[in-house]
Amino acid sequence: MAETIPHDRINRFKQLRDYIRKINLFDDAETTSVIDQLLATRIVIFLMTIALIIIITWASLTIQTHSVTIQSPSETIFKQLSVQYPNTLSCRCTQTSIHHHKFLSFHPQYHPICTSQFLNHSFISALSNMNINEYYMQDYRITVSSHFQLLKLLCETIKQMIDDSLFIFNSKYFTTTQVLSTEKFEAQIDQLMKQLKSTIMTDMKHTSDYLGLIIFQNGILSALRTNHFIRYIPISDTYFHFPNEYKSLGAECSCDTNAACMSQAELYNFQGYSISNSSTADKYVFAFYISRILTIPGMMVGCSPYSSLLQSSLACFYSQSCIQRIQIFIHGFSLVSPLSSSHFQLDATVEHLLNELFIESWNEKRNFSAYFDLCSPLSCTYSYDRRFNLFYMIVTIISVFGGVQMTVFLIAPFIVKIIRRCQKCKRQCNKNDNLSIETELETNSYQSLKDRLMSFVNKMKMKLLTLNMFPYLSDITDGIYSTRVYLLSFVVGITILVFYASISVQIRSITVYQPSLNKYERLYRRYSRTLVCPCTRLSVSYSSIIDIVPHYHQVCSSDFIKDDAWLLYFTGHFPFLNNFDFRFMGMGWFSLLQTLCRMSNETVTNELLVFNDMQFISSQVVPNDLFDIQASALIHQFQQQTVDSFLGLFELVRALIQLNQFVVVRNTNARIYHSNTANNKTHYFQSTTSYDNDCSCGKSTSCTRPQGFYCMEINCKTYLSKPNETISGMVLSCLPVDSLLSSSLQCFYNASCLKMIIRERSFRINVSKIDPRAANITPLNPKSNRRSSPNTTLDNIVSQLFIEDWTNTTNFSSYYHQCAPDQCTYTYEQRFNRVYITATVFEIVGGLSVALNIFVPLLVILLRRIYHICRRRHLVQVPTEVTVETSIGRKLSLRVARIQHSLRKMNFYKKISKNCPSEQLQTADQILVIQRQQIATRFYIIFFLIALLVIIIFTTLHLHTHPITISSPTLSTFESLQDQYSSSLSCPCSQISINYSTFVTVKTRNYHQVCSSYFTKPQFISLLWGSDEASEFRMNLDRKILKMLRANQLQSMFLTNWNLRSSTPEDAYLILSSPVLYNESGLVIGCLPVYGLRLSTLECFYNSTCLQRLATFLNSSYVLSPLNISLYSRFIPISLTTVGTLIDELFIETWYNTSNYSSYFSSCAPLTCHYSYVKRNSILYMITTYVGLFGGLTVGLKYAVWYGLCLYWKVRQLCTNVRNRVEPVNDNG
């Protein structure tokens, strides 16, 4: 038994081998021998196998890009898709601009000092009630009130600044056309937060530092006597200014040369002054009787309350014991409790807290869900690449199979003929015939070539005339006509197909992985419109791609502003000079120049720090030319904003000092006088009028006089004296800053002028020898300037931040490598693609051939029958008496029965039965064979209809994205496209940067009538100035800076904030001061003129009676006309609208705003517009798909059904044989 099993297997293998050898696919070719039929069959099998392997390999390795659209995606689905398809996911926002506050909120928590009792009004008022004249000038009790006023101001200012910044930030729009992934959303929010914090911190620090420096450099007198004090000399009836000095680290530091002088805050027991008797002012010797009673840890005192506060720490105020020790001497501290804990160090200076904006935590909350809901995408589209797509492989094989099968079946017989002819030629060549016979044969062949050619033509003609590709038709004529129609239709169809495939536009999508910069640039040059390279790094810092280097005016790096060079010119003991002498004023002039150079550098440095930290955000690589345009716009915007930020603050503080008439120590804007009364002297300040053309600093801010050297005689020391030697280019003005800005550096370019200054240092005085480092100073080089000339005023130079030029460089290579795209995808359109044409022909030709094979014979038979019927009716006349009446029902039933019979007898396998592998079928009765063929036909029809239905449903429901490009679109075209394809429309501007003025107009329609009235004209101001009152109606100042100046207790010339007290010998003839007290109700004046202005109303100027009283008070005969109350104003009611409100609203009554979209579109000038739309397959596409699949489906399914059934019948036969097998019985068992 065991031996029979291998023997059976060998027999089955031999049977299979014999069967394969006997397969004959050309058994219906009667003109061909069986041997050639078998050879052609083997060639067909070989070629079909090779073709199928190639097709399967190609279909398996081909990357298929599948596009999927999801309608109304939820946030969860979006997050899943963004993780799976981060590079191709596109979800168009229906709302592209979203306010920041709708998905981002802030709740900043401030340092405990900002919410503590230390900043309560009652506590600060208690500190202010002390009589500061009773204390030593460096006693902490003099500045303690100012310190807490400043702390309160800083907290309020920072809170307001942050609130304002957050308000502006929240009012801005977060613009995204596509929904950002959570990672990109977080990255952009982080960058927005960083920019917001950095901008606020930089602005606050810059403003604070600027105020401290500008106050010191202008030499403004503090009413607290912390920087300078005034002493009256009764004998000479004169006043002298003396700088205060502090001991810092054991060394004396003078406020005249250093604004940062300070010492430890201490309380002193002050017992009074002593003064020696002397007849000359410079021989007076003063002494203080003091003893230290308490040191306050962490707190400092110095030249100004603000500078000392910044270097102080709040460590003492965290301790109850420290507060109790202070409370013994400053009773107001009984109103406060210790500060609560903070994440800052206890010894952190106020400057550090200020730099951190006193913020403990920002407590920002981000809400991606709210952002997603507001963005509200209607659909999300993503695409993915895929290989080894089984469905695609099956469809491709079915599509191509028919054409390949037809082609192979056509060329196989020709290949056989070629092989046979080659074999015949080889045999003939091997024969050893004699040369004469060969020559005769060649001659005969040459002679009969024409006859042979004509014979071949005649044979081909007869073969075409008698060609019958449908031998199974009963009528040979029908077969011949069908063949001719088939060939004609086939040739026409192939021609049309080739033409269509040639002119069809194919959109090819190519992906390049890990592209280098050179590769990207080559791709962009060729495919700039469609190239997309998503960045793996969303944001890139400006510092890595943009380099901005300012080139400053040479004076800022010259020896003229160095302490160890030119400033040594002013060292040494100078006798009492004229206050306007260069040797007296020059130190402040060059120190201010030094300060402005440093502030300009710090401004640019700080702005660059902010700018460099900003991020260049791009989701995909920005092309080089567009990158350069955007970078240039960013650089220009940075330069303009930097200059504007400096000038805005500079001009604001300058105007504030000018218009509030703060007293300058060197008497350049005001001088102190006294008037004698019955009991004492009353001291007051009066504006200086010793400038050219009798210009008064109270009326004008542009008063000037020459700067130079004065003699020492008595007549040379008066304020009306003129300099004996002038310095070209230098002038003197009311404020040191005005003197500087009105001057030029003309003299310091000229070696002879510079020598004159050095020579005249000892003009009419005995003074120590000049330091060689100052004497050997080198003049400025006029050729080094790129923008300014020697005659250019410093006002123009300062207005450009001392910057002569900028060097700007951009680095696209660095940007590209940081963007680091891991792939680039581009698409292009292609015509006349030979591969596409060949593939299309192969896809369609099989289906076309099968379809023609089916329908052409039916059409020919139908047409010929109609023709014969018509002809028969025309030739044969039917007698009326022979007519047979047949009912319609009978005819219908006959036709139905005929159709049923035809369906039952339908047989598509008449030719294939010979190749069935079943021996039973080969020897069975013919009836069984026909039955099995009919069964296979029915299965074939069922499967074919099912497959055809699936194809129809798939091609009907499948969506295709059609990209469209429109060149040079007009505005009407764009608007039409926007209405129809808003979600996919993209029209890149050819001009990226467009000035707002091109399409936006913002104008003030009209201002408040007071701005054009008589009350703001110089004549009215001069009328008021007769009593030294302020020029109130031209002020537009920032309240925060104003409070800063007030908290530093700067002395106003009008004595509206601090009044001067009479000096006595007991006070060492010091000019003491005391605060002015006001009752707040109905004031029109205040501690500073601007306070009075802001709290006043214009009610009086609408009232003629009030104006008459004012004219009477001013002794003016001019009749003042009231403002017109009937004119429209949005500032109502008049009695409640303060001038401060008008200032905050810029006095603007109405705005006039217009926008012009047409101008914007013209400036944008898009060269192309791209859009895409999703559409179901067209009728043409569906027809070509059906035809393409029809051939392969018909042929493949036909073979699959037949051989599948043959396998089934074979298995069933084997099972039957096994059941019917008779097993022999062993009798011995």
C-alpha cells in the first residue's frame, strides 16, 4: 500500500505534465499545423507570464496618492489626523481671524508689595506729614515718602502697562487660514507670549532708565535737597548751588558728577548747623551736628529717590521686628503689616523686581478647543502615499490584461512563422549545393521578386476580402461583413484613443525626500508654482537668519565722551566763573552727549534683543525671493520702530521738563530771587531772559545764546554778559538738552578751533595744568561720516539715534537648514507622454476588442436582416386572402419563449471545451459537455454583472480633485472665484509688502474747536505769561512719566509743588522747602501745571461773563470771544469733561476712515490664482474606465470561471471514485 501512493503521485505528475504539453490555445486555426499551434501556445504562456510579472511588480511598487475628505470633523478626529498625516492634512478655517482673548487668557499675579498696605493712601499720607526741614539732608525720613510713592507708581504703571498691552494683545487677531495642529498652535502661542513679555519688560526698563538719566543730565533741582541744595549768602546778597555728597564704600561721591551716588539708608539725630563768620562766600565753613540712631537694612538713599530706590531691597519689610524698629521713629509704619512670601529672593533689588515687572506668575490659560470651535472647519482633506495596494493591483491587472492578451495572441503566430523561416533558412544554408545551382536560384529569385511581391499583395487582398474573424456565425457573409466593420471600428477607436491620450493633460506628483538647498533651488526654478516643502521646524529666530549692525556717529566712539580723555579737560579747581562759561557748562554738555550716545546704543541693543528673539514662522519653505522681501520689510520696520520709540520718549520727557518749568541747577532756565517783606525775605524763581532777542525761557523752548569763554571781571559775571571768545557751532539754551541739540560739532572737526578751546582753558584765571590726555585729543574726521556733515546739528543726529548707516544681511541658507524640510512635493502638467499613451492603449484595447466582438456581429446581423426584410417586402407581394391573423399575445409569448430558449442554450465556451483538464469531459457524451458549458456561461454572466455593478458604483461615487490655474486674474474674476471656491482659492501677491496708504485712508475730520481758537495762540500765552504762569494749552504729556517726576519731588519754578522758606543763620542759610497743600475741590492748578490742566474743564471758555472777568484780572483791553457752544462735540457735558479727557482722546472730534479694496488688489497684483474643486467622475471618464476594465474582466473572468468549475468537477470526480473504490478483503485476517 505504501508503495502505491508514490506511484500514484508520479502518475499524477506525469498526467499534469502531459496535459500542459497538450494545451492548445490555437486549435481553431485550421491553416496552422498542430505543432505550430502548440509552439504558439507556449509562446503565449511565456509572454503572458512575463507581462503579468511586470504588471504586478509595477502595480505593487507604484506609489498611489489617495486624497480623502472628511466633512465637519470633530476636534478628536482632527487631532488623530494631524498625528497621522501632519504634512498633507488641510482643514480650511471658516473664520480665519480670531481675537486672542477667545482662546488665550491671562491672570497675572503681582509681587506682594503691589497689593500690600505699604501702598495705601493713608500710609503714604502719614509719611508725607513729616517736616523734612527738621532732619539731616541724608536722613531716610526725607525720602521715605517718595520711595513708597514711587513703589506705588511703579506697581500702578506696570499694572496699567500690562493691562493696556493685554488689551491691545487681546484685540489683535490670530490669523490662520488652516487649522493649526496642537504642536504648531502651542509653538505660536509660546512665541506670542515671549514677544509680549519681552516687549513690556524692555519698554518699562528703557523708560525707567531713560527718565533717571535725563533728569540727572538736565541737572533738575530736587525739592528734597537730595542732589543739590541752595544757600543764600546775606553779605553778598547772592545764591549758590552746592552738590550733595554721599559716602559709597567709604569714598565720597558727588551728585554733580555721578547720578548713582548713594549710601545706606539711616536715621539721624540732627542737632543743627554751625557756620563760621567770614566776609566772603567762598570762606564760609559749615558743619552738621548729627548722630546715627538706626540703620534700615536693604534700603538706600542717594541723589534722587528713584535711583536710590532701584538699588534698595524690600528685605526689611518682610520682617515684623524690622518694621517695629522703624515704627519707633516713623509712626506711620504702625499702619502696615509685613509682606507675604514671594518667589523672589528677599534681598532682590527693586530694579530686579522692576525688570521682572513685579510679576510672580502670568497664569496664562490656553484653550485649543475654543480655537478649534471658532476656526470651525467645514471639511478636512488629507492625502497619503501607498504601495502594494491590492485593489489597485487587481484593477490594473484587469485593465491591462485584455490588451496584453489580445496583443500576445496576435503576435504569437507571427513569432512562430519567424521561427520556422529561420529554421528553414538554416537548413537551406547547411545544404552543399553547387555554385551554379545557387547562382541560378539567385537569378530566378531576383527575376521573380516583382512577381512574388505582386503575388503577396494579391494574397493579402484576397485574405482581407475573405477574412472571417467570426467563423462561429452560421452565415459566412455575416462573418465577413462583421470582420470588416470590426476592423474599421477598431482602427477608428484606437486612433481616437491615441489622439485623446496624446492631448490629455496628466498631473504628475513627485516627492523628493531630504532635499538639499541646491536641490530645492533647482526644483523651485522649474516648479515654483506647485513646489511645497513642509518645514519640520515651524519657527526660526530672527537672530539666526537676519543680522542688523548699526554704524554710529564717530563721536560716540571718540575720546570726546570718555571720562579718561576729553572730560579730564574740566577737572581741577576753577574759581567762580560765569554760569554760562564753557569751562563751567562744558562738563554737563559732554556728559549729556555721552549719555545720549549710551542711551542710543542701549535702545538699539534692547530693541535688537527683542527683535532677535522674535520668530520667523513658516509652515513650509518660503522661497528665496519672497524671503528677501519679507526680511527687508522686517528690517525696515525694525529700524523705523527703533528710531520712533527713542524719539517718542525723548521728545515727551523733553517737553515735560520744558513745559512744567522745572528748575535747572545751573540757572539756565530760571534764577532765584527774593523780595523783602516786613519780617522776612520771600524767595522765588523767575525765568531767565538773558538770551538773544530777549527770549524768555518761560515763553519759548528755543532760546539760544553763543557759548564760549568769559572774563573774570565783575561785569563779565552778570547773566547779561556776552562771551569774550565764542566756540563755533556751540550754543547755550534753557535746558542742557536744548543746548546740546541746538549745537553742532563743527568746532571739534577743526584742529585750530580745538586748539583754541585748549588754549582758552586758562583764560583770565589761574588753573591747574590740563591733563595730557585731554590736550592731545584728535579732531573728528569729516570723511568718516556717511550721513551727517560737520555743520549738522545734534538734533538731526540724535533724531537718527546717532546712526550713520545700517549693515543688513539675511541668510536664506541658515533659514532653509533650520526649516529642515524632510520632503518636497511638486506637481507638473504633461502631454504626449509615450508611457501614458501606451498604458492607456493597452488598458482600453482589450475592452474595445471584446466589446466590438460582442456587439459588431449582432449589429451586422440585425442590419442585414432588416435589409433583407425590406428587400423581400419590396419584391414579394403578399395576397390578402393568405394573411394569417395572429394575436398579439401569441406573438409575445413566442418571443419570450424564444428568448428563454436562447438564454438556456447560451454557450460562451464552445472553443474552450477541448482544453478542459478533465479526462471525463474529454470522453463524455457531447450532451454533458454542452450542459457544463452552459452552466459555466451562467456563472460567468452572474459574476460579470456583479463585477460590472461594483465598477459602475465605484466610478460613479468616486470623487476627484481638479486643480485649476488662472493667469493674470482681474478683480471681478477673483471675486467670482472667491464666491465659488473660497476654501481652496489661493492668489499669491506679486508684491508682498504694501504700504497702508495705498488702500487705507485714516484722517481726522476735525479737532475740538479749542485747538483752533485764540486760547492756544502765542498772543494769549504771552498775555498770561506776564504773571509767570504756565503755557498749559500746548501740553500733551504722559501721566505716568508725570507721576514719576512728581514722585522724585523736582522743584517747579512756579512753586506750585514745593514752596521756598526763608533762610536763617540757624539753618545755615539753606533755602529750605515745604510741600504745597491743596484742597482738591474745583482746582485749576496743582502741584505741577499739567495736573491743574488735566483736572480743569473748558467751561469758562464757553462763558462770556467768565472771560470778561479773566480779561479784567489780566488788565487786558482785548475782548475774548467764547467758544461756540452750538458746535457739535462728542465731549459732553462740558462741565464734566476735563482737559485730561481731551488729551487722552487727542482732541479729535471725528475720524474719517476709508478703505479701497480695488487699490489693494492692484498693488497685490497676483500673477496667478489656483483653486481646486471636488467633482464626481465625468461620463467620459466612466466610459473609458468601463471599456478599460471590460476587456480584462471578460477574458480573465471567462478563464477563471471555466477552470474553476473544471477544478470543482475534477475534485468531485475524485471524491466519487474514492467512495466507489472496492477494497479487497483479506481472508487470512
